[in-house]
Amino acid sequence: MRALLLLVLFAGCGPQTVPLTSATYAFDALRGRDATPSATVTASTLELDVLTREVKLTLGGATRRFTLSEKSTVTEGCPGNFGSMPQDTRTLDAPNVQLGEFLIDAPMVRADCPQGSGVVVLQSGPATSSGGAPACSDEIVCLSYRKR
């Protein structure tokens, strides 16, 4: 009986994917680089509609539209009780995106930690062998956006 109870408890605590959420997001921070983004970048917004797979990136009054990949992949990385929680990750339909002074190659959007934080990350790829997003670094541009 105890074994069944423990199985039920641990099965309910399994990793849940942190989902991408439809909303309008405002620039929050640059990650993985020692740089100060320009006022144009810090004023940028990202509008995400997961249902229609549409992304609108507004920068300096101009809006560019992109489409999210139909298939969602996951990026491991959100710390959890028993390992890490996967993050919903999708690529954009563009080879690159110029965002002010930053060139984002193989652009991806992923949900950020923790679940319910209201943050998404627009970043450079390419996807890892499992389809997830690479870690932010000097070579991988990552811009976080917080839900308004």
C-alpha cells in the first residue's frame, strides 16, 4: 500500500513543461553578454500568439511578423524538485533577426523559469541535437521579455 501511495505521489510530481503563453511582452534583460542594449532594443516588444503561431516583434516603431514552428520542442533547464523542468521552445521562420545592434541567428523563442514567471526568451540558435535552445553565452544572444 505504501509503495502505491509513493508511486502516486511521485507520478504527480513529474516534470511538467513550462509552456509558452500568448501575451504581449516588453524587453526585460540581455543575458549571457556583458553589454548594455541600446534604447531602441530596451523599448522593443514581442507579441506572441501561440494558437495562431504568430510573433510580432516591434522595434523602433516598426513591426516584423514571424511564424513559430508548428512543433514544440523542449529545453531542459528549469530547476525542479527531482531534476529539471522542460521549457516549451519553438523556432521562428527566419534565418536571422536584426534587433538593434544584435543579430539573432536561427532565432528561437522559449518559455522561461519558473513556470508562471511571465517571461519568454528570444535567442540565437541553432537548436541542440534534441531540438532545445542552447545556453546563453557571449556567442548566443538571449533577450528576455516580461509579460506586460
